[in-house]
Amino acid sequence: MGCVRLMVLLCCVLAAAGIARAFSLREIAWLVVFTFGTLTVVGVLAEIAVGKPSRDGKPRWPCAFKG
């Protein structure tokens, strides 16, 4: 691992330790539920926005999934 990756890992470990000290297990569980719920909603909305073809039948993003 490079030095930058080790520093990122150290920051993540310190952040996780700080969150574990600051919140109870129930609060952390709710934080996880809200975070993944938000990510799921954003992902679904992005798929809806990008996945539909335009009116002329061509995809909106010409570089997406050529194949």
C-alpha cells in the first residue's frame, strides 16, 4: 500500500472510532439505514433519468455502454 492509501485508511479508522464513541448502537444503526436509503433513492433516480431514451430513440449519454 502506498503512503496516501495508508493515510486514508487511518482517517477512516479514526472517523469510525469517533462515531462509535459519540453514538449508541441504535443511533449508528439508524444512521446506516438513512444513509443507504438515501443512496438507494439517488441511485434509482439516476437510473430513471439516464436510462430512458430521448424522443428520437437515441440514448441521452452517447458514451454510455457501447456494445
